[in-house]
Amino acid sequence: MGFDCFLLWFNHLQKEAPIMPKHPFYKYSFFILLIVDIAYALGLIIANSAPLTGGSALAATVWFITFYWVPVWSAAAVIFYLRNKHINKTALEWLIAVVFMALGNVLTDVLLTLLFDGHKSMGIFVVFNGLLWGSCIYLTSIFIESKKRVTAEKHALKQAQLATLRYQLNPHFMFNSLNTISAYIHTKPDLADEVLHELADILRYSLDTAEQQQIPLQQELTIIEKYLNIEKARFGDKLKVNYHIPNTLKNKTLPPLLIQPIIENAIKHNAKQTSLTLNITLSELSNGVKIVISDNGKGFTDDVLKCGYGKGIGMKNIMLRVNQLGQSKVLLSNDNGAVVTLELAL
């Protein structure tokens, strides 16, 4: 009779708050409570040097259903129902957990008395047992929830920071590109129109990938080529680009618009050179990909090598974006020009 009442109460709460059965607590708690019950029963059998019989298996089943499973799920159903009604009081939730565990212990005691002649009633001990187990289970659940909440908040903050960095890069790039278009709009209108279309493709790509964490390398290279077409329209034959990219890596994925700002930075700081050669080299790492972008320009200053970036936002944002990836890094060096090495854990 008591067991039926528990089930009716639980089903009523499910109808009142249909979101509750989807809560991961139910899935994980069932198996955890089952493991606890089995471990406790085996511990008693081993401690008392008793054989494993049908009676001991029945007793363990009764304990699991009426003390662990039904009371814990019923208490959880009530707590989730109250939270769904925007009633969040820790003391009340703890009391609910303790009361349901105590009631479950009473029901367990009654069933064991009916099923086993040698069973001795636990008496007032059911209150202490309910207090102990209810407190332990509730406090453990609260701790796990808080850890998950902190993890979720950190993840949300990380995504917000990445989005902010992405949007900081785009205006900087667009400003330089519009200057290129402006330089040719009167003298070479066809070329200016072509460059404008390239810019439109790049900006569309930026918008299309705004919510994407990873994109295929081939897709990124296509946008880099469009960007370089814009720069070649400005600099002509003085700008040369060499690619060293194995075909096997072109299906690799990486964060969008990560390489382009580095190329833009190299061109900007070496714009006055009579010729500028860029080398884009990719190789595979055991846990990701290595990207090396080098030029034959004037190289980085000592201050930039020390800090990792200069006064502009381009390289600083690249550093911040790569640091968000975890186990990834940016290395700056000079070797007959500037060398930027990205080691990305993908």
C-alpha cells in the first residue's frame, strides 16, 4: 500500500512538471543507488560470513526499492516541482530529502518485518537513518549541481570572450580593405569592383561562421586567397605568397579567421618594402596541426617578442583566441623576417 502511494505521488508530480523526467538526475541516480545498495548488501554478507541466498537478495531488493530508489526519486520530483514553481529554498529541499528518506526507511522496516520472521524493528533509528542518508544524498547532489553550474558558466564566458574577439578583428580587416578599394575606385573601377566583391565574400564568410567553433581548413584557405587577392590588387607583383600545405591536412578543422589576421599583420608592417614574400606552411601534430607563417620583412621588435604582441589589436587577439583553445600556443620569432607559429590542439 505504501509503495503504491509513493508511485501515485510521483506520477502526479510528473504530470504537474513534465520537464522533470528529462532531468539527468534520474538516469544517473538510479545506477548510483543500485551500486550503493549492492555494495552495502555484499558488505553485510562478507562481514557476517553469511552465504548469498534468495532471502538476502530479496532483502537487498526491498532496501533498494523502498529505501533508496522510490524515496530519492520522490524527493527529487517534489524538489524539481518546487523549483519549477520558482521556490528555491535549500533548507526546505534538505527537509524534503530527509523526510522522504525517513518515510522510506519506515516502509522498508515494515516490509522486512512482514517478509522475515527474524527481522527486528529499527524503531526510532529510522529517523536517524533518514537524517543521515537524506543529508548525504541531498548535499552530494547540491555539490554536483554547483560544480556543473560553474563549468557551464565558465563555458558561456569563454564563448562570449571568443565572440568578442572575433568581432574586434573584423572591423580592423574591413578598414584596410576599404582603403584598398578607395585607392582604385577612380583610376581602375573594374579592379575596384572585383575587390569589392572579394570583400563582400569575406564579410559574408565572417557572418556565416560567427556561430561555428571549427571550420574546414580548405574553407579557410579559400577566404585567405580572397583576402590576398585584395592585397595583390593594392601591391601588385611586389607581394608573393608560397603555400606548403599537404593535401591530407585540408580536411582538418580549425577556428575561423585565425590565419588571416596574421597575414594581414605581416603585410601591414612591411607595406613599404619593394617586395614581400609570405610563406604559409602547415604540418600535422600528434594532437592537432602546426601553422607557420613567415615573411622576409623587418621582423618583430624585441618588445613584441617579449610581450607576444604590439600596440595593435590583431596579434593580441590572436594570442587570446588561441589561449582559449587549451593546450595551444602562439610562438613569435625572427628568421630573416617575422615568423608566427601556431600549435593548435584540435
